[in-house]
Amino acid sequence: MRLAAIASALTGALVLASCSTTQTSAPTSTATMIEDPYLWLEEIEGERAIAWVREQNERSLSTLESDPRYAELHREALAIANNRDRLAVGSVREGYLYNFWQDETHVRGIWRRSPLAAYARNAPEWETLLDIDALAQTENANWVFKAAHCLPRSTRCMISLSDGGRDASVWREYDIARHAFVEDGFSLPEAKSEIAWLDADTLLVGTDWGEGTLTESGYPYIIKSWRRGTRLAEADEVMRGQRQDVGVFPSVLEDADGSRTPIAIEADTFFESSYWRLDGGSAQRITLPAKSTIQGLHRGQLIFTLEEPWSGLPQGALGSYPLSESATERPNVQALFSPASRQSIESVATTRDAVLVTGYENVRGRLLRFSFAGNAWRTTEVELPPNGSIGMAGASPTEAAAFVTFSDFLSPSTLYALEDQATRARQVRALPQLYDASGLIVEQFEAESRDGTQVPYFVVRRRDTPLDGSTPTLLYAYGGFQISMTPGYSGYVGKLWLERGGAYVVANIRGGGEFGPAWHQAGLRTRRQVIYDDFYAVERDLVQRGITSPRRLGIMGGSNGGLLMGVMLNQHPEMINAAVVQVPLLDMLRFDRLLAGASWVDEYGSPSNPEERAFLETISPYQNLRAQPDFPLPFVLTSTKDDRVHPGHARKYVARMEELGMPVLYYENIDGGHSAAANLNEAARRRALEFTYLTQRLID
């Protein structure tokens, strides 16, 4: 498992396996109960709370689904969701491309593989390994496929399955040669666990080991070695972190020659980690600064990115040093790439021959290749189309083959095979258009934020759009956790919005990773208002350019972006006429008590810290709700099965709005996890509901 994936997974949360889903929040004082009359809505599956949810759903669905345009939008969304003209991307391993696939026949999906040679010539020979629809029916379970970790040079894999889309999952051993789960094989009960294969008969496991073994964020902090044929309770402890950590997770570094080095990632805070080698008699700390991310191993070189300056390398750099020097106080560090102010690293992958880096320059993608020979690094750029996004679509440290995708706002994804030791990209397959893009243009502008910072944003619109403020416009942003918003193709946006004359805008506000760690860190904790100032600046700039007007402007964001929506509704309701608020954080005075909220304190600040609480009190959407005459009717969506961002945020916000006599629409999917969509059909329904709402608010 690539280490950056574990770092990314920290945005999730954990439900304690030993607790029922109706008890998920911390004990509350009497004073807090008096202050917040809607705490009962935090009981995720409490009888009273679910009755409230069903009543809200019925009211909102009757408003949206009765719209004569909903049926057509839903039909179009279903066609996009179940469209088979999609790229089958995944992971490369020992001569195969592994892929998880969903369509109208396989609603829950199938896990499958094709020989690399057939895949690379656009004639994949798929072998179904596991049918999740059939498994769910056989076991009468609401299974959602989450992940597969396979042991090299073996047919054994560990499969992660989630009940309804939760982050918490079970792990079960599977034999891909027999297409069957292993009888009496390794099996972990539901928890937010992480595993790594040590060898054919040993797993490294971080899980809920019982009372007191989870961090305050709900992640494991104890790693044990579990031998085949023994009970999980008999596993031997390998490493122990601290309860105040975010979590401790096992992984394995694999090199080009197939050698494997087990390690542990101790997330001391959300953005600070300690790394440990587990291949000795005891855990040995790896020399790296707190704000760094191990990206892999290549020809004996430990590859890492830096979120802070270190050892002569600047913030945002990609560096390396010999793994043999991991315990050395001052290892021989080399720089592979040091980005300029408007450059960033998005992802890193290793192949047998090179280190591949996708990154951005002024939010336009490129692919760099780094080869190591003669104790030095050589850099080249792999030629790909300009002005779009480049994503890794399959790579392995031991394989020469690798694949990337390219897309932009108007061009569907195109798959490229990297050949000649990953020096050249060859087009394998280009997807057909899902909507009519003729007459559309993409522009990049900059808005000046309150402190003078130039904030870039993209506009997708018809070339003949009258610049008189009459164009219905949807503005999307995220603004947190160093997650970049980059050019990308969306059939939903194109078919359900752009084809109907709307414009679509993506804002690259601070808090994201578009310009590296500094762009993200500018909006941390009590500095967070700059994120909202950036978004407001883009709103104003769109109006000043005549692209749209407050009457025709709608905004959309999910998760941390849902928090952004809530803040903007309070601070500048006069700028918009619609807001889609997806799986949001909204109660910022209690977020750290709900599910994994404690792990996000590094991003938002702590409600227990007087200075940080004082700031949170100024932005928290739930507490700052006031009845305002220009407050637009928002559409709030969440999921009962979301064990990442607690659905109580959205529920309490909507209940408070109703108390104030403010109009609101609310939809809570009973399944779906943090994506609020357990399967493709539910995803299509959610999109149809959202764009019906946007049509009502911005086009009518």
C-alpha cells in the first residue's frame, strides 16, 4: 500500500466496533445540553432522530422529485452513472492490472484483473475475482468494497468490506486463484483497521484491541504481529504509539528488486508524523522531520516529500536518501525536485525504472520522471497534453509498466501507457464525450482577496455567453487539507448543467494544495478566515466580470467544503441564490467530539483552546445562524452511514434553520458513507436532486 494513501485516509473517522451506532458522541455537560437543544439528533440511528430524518426526506423529495424536470435529469444522471465508457484504472501487480468496476449490472461492483499486455493494447481480458453483488446477496449483507491488499508473489489478498459505505470495515482473507475466501483464514471484525502483509503467515495489524486501545480520534495506536493459526487476541505487540496520537498504521516499503521493509506511520497530529522501521528487534525511528510524507522506496533510496524545510531542501520539495541511513542523524539527502512558488507536487509513484511525479504549474498538470543511476538523480518531463490534470492510473515498484490519465474540463479522460522505461506516453484509449461540449470555452482568471493575494479560478462557459450577469453559474470549491481542485471532466456537470446553458466555476482558494504546503498552511486554525475571503473574492470577481449575478449564482461544496458553504451562507448570503451543502461540518464548537473530529484539530484549531475557540465561535455555521431576509434556500445533504463527518452536523443545522423560520431542503441517504452514495444508482439520484434544486433556484 502506498504510504500517501494512508496519509489521505486520515481524513476519515472511526466508529468504535464495541459501541452501537446510536452512541457516538462524547459525554456532554448539563451546560452544553442547555445551550444545544438538538443534541438528540447526534444519535445516528436513534428512533426519534431517524423519524425526523424520514420526515425531512419526505418533505424535500416531494418538492424536488415532483418537478417535471427531475425525471429527465435523473434519467440522464443514471445513464452517466452506469455508462460503460469509462476507464478501468487501478493497481499494477505482477503482470496484471487490478480494477474495481461498477455498472448497471454490477451495482455494488466487481473486483477483476487483466493481463497487462492485453490492457496496454486496449483489449483487456478481464477475469472477475470477486462479485460484490453476489456476495451481498449470498450473505444478506449491505457490502461495499473498500480495498484489497495482496501479498507479493502469492495468490492471497486481504479484502476490506464495509457495511453500507462506512469507513469502518471488516477484513477477510481471499484466494484469487480459487476465487474464494480462505476457510479459517485471517479475518478482522468491523473497525477502522489497517493491515500489511509481513509474510504468507503473518499480518501486521492496527485495530481496536479492546478498551483503551484507540486514540481520541478513534484510530488504533497499537500494532501487533498476528500469526496464522492463532487467535487475534494472541497477536504479539510490535509497536505502541500514544493515545493522544491521531493513529498508528502499518505499511511496507517495496523496492524495485522485490525486497520489502515493514514500517509504521505514527500520525502524531494530522499533519505531523513519525516513521518507524519494524524490521529489527524493536521499532527504530526513521530520520525525517515531523511534516513529511514517505512516498516509497526506489533502488535503495527512501523517497519523501516535505511540508516544511529540512536538511537544505525547501518546503514542498521531493527528496531522497539511502534507506541504510534511516537511523543516521544527518543522512545524505538529495533533492529530486524543488518547486517554485506556483508549482506543486500532487502524487508520487515508483516503477522498476523511475520515480514518477504528477504535479501542477499554475494549476496545470505535468508529469516528471526521475531516474537514479551513479548515485545521482536525472530529471526529464514526459510529454502529455497541456492545461489539464494528470493522474496515476496504475504503477508498481517492481513493474516496468505504468499508466496515467489526462483530462480537462472539456475532454474526457484519456489513458496513456508509459513505455521505454516510462520515458514516453502512448495513448491507449480516449473516452467519448458524455455531453455536447461544442461552443464551450475554459478561462482562467484571478481574483484579489482582501489581503491582496491573487486567487486563481477556472470558468467553463459558452463562448457566446452574454456578460450581463444573466448566466446561471455554479461555483465549486473545497479549501482545506491540502487537497487541490484541478481541471477535470464531469459528465454530470456537463450534461445536467452546461448543456442547459449554465456556467461552471472551480476556485483554487487557500487551504488547498494547488501551490504546495504554503498555500494550505496559510489558512490553518485561526488564520482560516483567509479561505473564506478568497471565496468571497471569487464571487465578487464573477459578478464584476458580468459572468453572473447574485440572483444567478449558486455555490457547492462537500465535507470541509460543506463547512465553507455554511460559512459563506452566514457571512455573505447576499452574493448567492443557491447553496448545495454536502456532508458538511457545521458545528465547529463540537466537531472534535464527533467521530474522528479530534483528528482534524490541526486543520481547524481546538474548541478547548481559548484563543482558537474564540475564532471558531466567529465562523461556526451552526452557532452563527441568524434569520436574514436575503438568506437563500439551501439544499443540505448527508448520509446516515457517514462515519467520517457525523450526520449530526447537517441535522442540527437544518433543525436550527426550521426553528428560525428559515426555508431549507434536506436529504439524508440512509446508506452511502461519506460520499453519500452507496452505489451508482444512489449517486445518480443525488446528482439529479442537486441539479433539480439548482435549476429551480438559478434558471427559473
